Amino acid sequence: MTPEELARADLLLDVDGPVATITLNRPEARNAQRPRLWAGIARVLDELDESVRVVVVRGAGGTFSAGLDLGMLDPARAGDDGNLIGTLALDDQAIIDQIDVYQQPFVRLTDPRFISIAVVEGHAIGAGFQLALACDLRIVAEDARFCMKEPALGLVPDLVGTKPLVAAVGYARALEICASARVVSGTEAGEIGLAQAVVPASELDTAVGTMVASLTAHAHGAVSATKRLLQEAPGRTLDEQRLAERTAQVARFRALAGG
Ligand code: CAA
């Protein structure tokens, strides 16, 4: 994407060797998300060079993201592009298909080609929380504030956040967090398995550097294949999973032997 296209999508992109950093860059609106941002992230991920091994997602201005742009829920702006009230003129299937498009960047962040890391400081509300959940790993500031606010607005989380939340913290804790729409601090996120590193906000960059170094230390092919195995494990029987392991290992043997 050109710098102009990235700017229209409220994004910044920096690619430094194997690390691509996508920054939500709408700090004046606390990085509230619009369809143009989702389309932009999907396109950035599609266009990444094969050599990229880690994708870092973060927000400009000290906040990860305040979630859905509330203008999209404003009946007075029903004519605006992407306004969800405006879509009610469509039939149910058309709205379901539209949300499928919006979900695409959240799905693409799980691509086994790379490991995605959300760097969360400030607020991660609603779609912001879900964007953090879409990433494989989360490095968070102690005083970060996660909130799955959708139920408090009469909505459900529909940007691919429910499955990774259950996987990370279990069904009961996920239900409690969503139904209450309460704030989960960065410190608590670490305690309940939502975050893989929790540090003071001033140490986030150092923590990201340390994690990126450890994630890129070993063979790209081995790490990608292992990620795929771990991702697919919950949906398989033991016999199916061990077959997948054997199959992946043969590919690794051949790659190591150069054949
Ligand atoms: N959409 C649009 N604009 C937003 C926004 C949002 N979600 N969040 C903040 N902004 C704007 C504010 O309107 C304000 O704009 P102006 O300067 O023009 O008045 C600016 O960002 C700064 O906001 P605050 O002054 O409120 O900043 P703060 O630092 O004091 O508070 C905040 C930050 C706690 C995130 C607060 O802004 C807030 O609660 N925002 C709303 C969060 C929210 O309800 N998001 C929707 C979640 S549900 C969801 O995402 C739906 C879904 O997936 C289906």
C-alpha cells in the first residue's frame, strides 16, 4: 500500500527485516476502528513479504483502540459508508456477508506464516479488545484496560474475539468478562492467561524487542509448522493430531536435508 492509502486506512506500516509493525494511527479518536482500517489491515497482511516472521499491532498515542467508531452506530449518520444502522435496509444474509468482510483482518492475523503480537497500552475496548485477541500473543502494560463492551451496548462481540478469549481464559472467565463488560487490567490479563508479558508502560518497547528476538531465533519453517500444529490441535482427535505431527515432521526432515 502507498503511504497515502495507509493514511486513508488510519494506519502506519513499518517493515524492518522480519518484523512488520502495523500502527493504528487515529489517536485523536483513540484509534477507533472503521471499515477502512479493517480493509487496510487485511491488505497489509496480504501484501507482506514472505520473509516477515512477526507482525506487531499497536496503537498510536498511548491507547491501543477505543473499539468500533461509535459513529457507525449513530442512527443520525445512517447514510454514512459503513454505518451499521444503514445496513439494516439489507436482508440478514447480506449483513452477515458484510460482517464476514469486516472479520477478515482479524482472521488473517492468525496466519501461520508469521506470529502476531498485540502491544496493548491504554484502552482496548470492544473491537480493540477483539483486535488484541486476534493476535497470537499479547504484550501489555500493567495499567492497560481491556473491556468487552459489546453486551453493555446491546451487542455481541462479532469480530472474531469470542473463540480466542475462551481459548485464553476458559469459558467461565470469558463469560464473566463479557457479560459484565467489566474492565480487565493489564496485570489481571497476565494472571488469567490473556497476556504473555506484562510490564510497566515505559518498558513496552524493550519487552517487544525481547519477545521478537526470541520468536525469530529459530528456523522460520519449523516455527510456522509448529504454530499450525498448535492452532489445529483443539479441533483434532489425538490420532489425527499425531498424524499431523508426523506429516509435518517429514516435511521438516526434507527441508533440513535440502530436498
Ligand atoms: N468512536 C469514535 N470516537 C471515539 C471513540 C469511539 N469508539 N472513542 C473515543 N472517541 C473520540 C471521542 O469522541 C473524543 O473525540 P473529540 O475529541 O472530538 O470529542 C476523542 O476520541 C477522545 O475521547 P475521550 O475524550 O473520551 O478520551 P479519554 O482518553 O478521556 O477516554 C476512552 C478514552 C475511555 C476510550 C473513551 O473515549 C471511551 O469510552 N470511548 C468509547 C469506547 C466505546 O464504547 N467503544 C465501543 C466499544 S463496542 C465495539 O467496539 C463494538 C463491536 O465490536 C461490535
